[in-house]
Amino acid sequence: MELSVVVPTLNGRDRLAACLDALATHAPESEVIVANGPSADGTTGMVRDRDDVDVLVEVSDRTVNVARNAGIEVATGDAVALVDYDNRIGEGWLDAVRSGLAAADAVTGPVTPIEPSRAAGDAADGEAVDAAAEGDAAEGDAAEGDSGPERRTIAGRDVTYFAGGNVAFRRETLRDLDGFDEYLRTGGARDAAHRLARMDREVAWRDDLAATKELPTPAAADGGRSAREWGWKYRALAYRLLKNYGVRPTVAARVGSHAATDALGAAADVVRGESTPSRWVATGRDVLVGLAGGSSDGLVARGRDRSPARNPNGLSKRADRAVAKYDRREREE
């Protein structure tokens, strides 16, 4: 098996360097692709000075799904792994990828949080490609920790979620998915999990496919998330559920359950004096706007792509993601 590893990054130079060091130690024969952008902390120079990065792709979009697709687009391996820039793989990770993909279409494993080091070269709040690394973690993304994968049954379909920053796919699986949906600023991994379930593709869990993750430092009582980010959480939630399942009572119930839980939690922050009533109202307004926009866009997307991939904004839909590419492979030919 020839493995390509795609590492999306934004303004995380020092933690990216630690991630690349771990890849060089534990997966030295893998093709490593960094999808960067647009960083302003010297990431480009640091990556170009390394001998263990095969391709550096510079992208203009700040969203993680664009960066993922840009990296997948230039990968040549028959298997492709995604590793977040602030994740560090461990011993046995590569063997776990090989064993997992021998039996399943995709494989994921635990991501164990560690306290932030506050490295001087990194962004103040651990800024990643979408202001909070994948952004899925803010929605309870799967495989964060080591208790096993998150599974849900939605509209009769069994969905196994995966950690977007510690997962590997067979090449043909990514091809059939058409990569990640670039409409989504957050929730791209969860959307892909729904689509994998639709295509009856298996996502395996392996405890030995393990990574550690340096947590960002929260900037506010609500976990550092602004009202705008709450709005995008619910825009993404409504979009992917309406796109993948259409209008169903179970979809409405799932969205309502999320909203009620978050509303109660935010109200408790106000009672404790950790937030303000005006902030709570502003957040609620953005959540409602996000739900309305995501629902409308999700139904439009469902109509645009009725194939099993359900990805009208996928890998094959554009060719202008990269604004620059530094390919060490070409110089070595």
C-alpha cells in the first residue's frame, strides 16, 4: 500500500512542525502533502525548508474542506490519510492504517487531547483552517478521545462518524465521495460520514490508529465560539441533514434536540454570570438565521446532486483551489 498523508493547516507553524516530525518518525515512507492557507506566520518558508514534505499546496480559501480537497487532488497514493496540523501520530499508526484499510473502506481512531503549549509561533487561539481546526469538534465530532467511535441511526441508516483529522481512506472511496463538500465551513467530516453510510461503505475503528491533539485555548465562556460561529454550526447541521435525508420528522427532531441543548447551556452561562443576556439573544438570532439558510441551501444541494455521493460542491467541481504549488516530486524526476 502506498500512502499519501494530507495535512491541512493555517497559522499553526510550530504545531505543524511537530506534526510533520511525528509523520517523519512513524510513517517515513509516506507521501506528505501540506495544504496551507493563507497563513501569515512563516508556514510556507518552514515547509519549503523541510526535506520530508513532498508537496506544498497554497490555497486562498480559509476553509478546511477546500484545503482537504486541494491535498487529495495532488495525492498519488492508493490510500489517502488526513491528519490535522495540530495532531501527532504515534508508533503503530501506519500499521493500523494498513490493517484497517485491508478490511474496510475507511479507518479512524482515537484523538487524545493534550493541554496547549501556547507556542509563540502559533495563532492566539490555536487558529486552524476554519477558526477551530476542523470545526467538527465543536459539534461533538467522532473519535475525539479514546472511548470508541460515535454511531447514530438516522432515517434507518447506520452512520459511523470519524475524526476528520485522523482518518484514512481507500483511494476509490474518496473518488466515489468526490472528496469533501466545500460549501461547509464546519461539519465536513460528519457530512462525509452520512454519505459513506448512504453508499454502504464501512468505517472501521482501531485503537492503535491513535493521535494526540493540542487543544486551543478558549477565548470566552462559551468555549471561544462567537455568535457567528454558532450560526455556522447550525447552518452546517441543517444543510447536511436536509441534503442527505430530505424533509423528515427525524431530521427536524435532531436539529431541535441540538438547539434545545445548546440554548439551555447558554442560558446557564447567563445565570452564572459567565455570559450576558444580550449575547444569548444575539446567539439565538444567529442560530435561527443559520438554520433557515442551511435548510434552504441543503434542499437546493439535494436537488443538484441526486447521486449517491450527494456532493454538489466536491472535488471534481472546480480546478482553481491552488494559488501556488511546490512539488518536490517534480524536481526529483
